[in-house]
Amino acid sequence: MSTSPTAPQEVPTLPAPAAAPASPAPKLPKNPWLAVVLSTFPGLGQVYNGQPAKAFVFFSAWVGSIYGAAEIDPFPFAFLIPFVYLYNLIDAFRTASLINARAVGGLPAPEEETFESPLWGGSLLVLGLLLLLNNLGWLHLAALARYWPVALIVAGAAFLYGSIQRRRETPVHRAPESSTETRDGGVL
């Protein structure tokens, strides 16, 4: 055995890694701006988003507001025309964005609320019944024009009640006040 010193061997180096090609962004199922453009005719953006019942309600509300302004009383119905129209545009954009967020995995699917809730069918039923009763002469909507704020009061009360119920159902978790305090209030 020879004890001659060996020269240090060079360690081969690996080549620098090539830049990985950027993965293309996933194709989103809905284009929110296309939904807005389609909603310039009320309801088409909702059809694009796959919500035909909501589309029918928006179209019916828009046409009903125009009919009410022309035939019943201009005051409340004339204000409803732009409200329904603009809300239709906002809803189409928002819904398309939510559909995209769920497709990418950013948001979980809603538990109770669905896009096609029974509320849409119920509102169509009530609207159709009111218009039928008016056409048959059993109900005179023009005579009820004085009491239209009652509908706003009832709707506001329903929204307020629903909001309070949702707050009562969701538990509130408070963070520990200091780093030594535990969640149950004890101290480390």
C-alpha cells in the first residue's frame, strides 16, 4: 500500500436547471364580463351562468316594472326599472365570478343557498298571481299604488330577520388576548 497523497478530485457540478415553463392558467368556465354584456338584455347573463329561473325573474321584473310605470302608477315602478336593470348586471358579474372561484377551488360550494333556490319560483308564482288577478278584474293594482311602501317595509323586515338569524347561528371565535393565554381562558 502506498501512502502517497492523492490529489483532490474535482467534483463534477450539475448544470443550472432550465427555467421551468410556466404552467398555463386554468381555463375558467365563465367570463364575468361576457355575462355583463349579455345582461344588457335582462336575464341573458343569468342564462349564460346556467340560471334560467333567475333569468326569468329578472326579465319579468324588468318588464313588470315597465308595465307598472306605463299602466299602473309611474312613481314606484319608474324607480324600479333602473334598479332591476343594474342589479341584473351586478348579479351576472358576481355569479360568474363565484362560479369561477368554485371551479378553481377558491370557494367551497354553498351549503344551503343554491343558485336556483325556491325563492325564485315563489316570486314568479306571486307575480303571476297578482297580474292574473289584475287582468281578471278581481284586483285593481292601480288602487293599491298608494300602499306600495308596505312591500318595502315587509322586504326590509324579512332581510333584517334573516340577517339576525344567520348571525345567531354562526359561532364567533375570539383569538387569545396574549401569547400566554389559551383559548379556554387559562394561562400557560
